[in-house]
Amino acid sequence: MATEQECRAALDRFTANLAGNAEELRRKANLDRSMVCRVTDLGIAFRGRLVAGQLVDLAEGDDPDAEIALSAASDDLIAMVDGKLDFLQAVATRRVSISAHPFDLLKLRNLR
């Protein structure tokens, strides 16, 4: 099981990866949605906002009204961010769950 600090670092890497590809992602997944990432085995959450292909305002804490909600165990979250676990496979095998509008889910596939 990963620590809270390792999960935060993984989300920081994810944020940096998005920022590095912001122009391309803006074309593929131009969203403006609130988002929460719940780390199930640690009982913590991180909230932020996906805007124009970037994750901004990342902070600790849950957002029960988030438009996009992702839940994963700490090790699975880190494995996805590091490219060791395929997002679609993780969802298909229920290692990760995501709740969002169906059209948003189609766009989110591009954030891999």
C-alpha cells in the first residue's frame, strides 16, 4: 500500500504530464469539470478541476458534487499514472471506478 505522500506525488506527476501536452489534450478532451480522486485503501481524496486539458487547483479533500469521480487503491493509482496499469483495463477489471457523464468518459480516454 502506497502512502498519502506517494499518491500526492503521483497526482503531481499526472498534472505535469497533462500540462506538458495541454495543447494536444485541449483538442482531444476540452473539458471544464470538477474532479475528485478517492484513494480507497487510505480513505483520502484529492479534488481539482480539469480545464482545457490541464488539472488545476489540486488540493486534499473530497468533493461530493464533483462531475468526475475516480476511485482507486493507492497502488493502482500510482501504477496508472506511471503507465504500468492501463486505465481501460483497470476499469474493465473493476480495480478502478469512474463516474462521469458518458460523453465526458469518451473524452477522458484521451488523457492516458
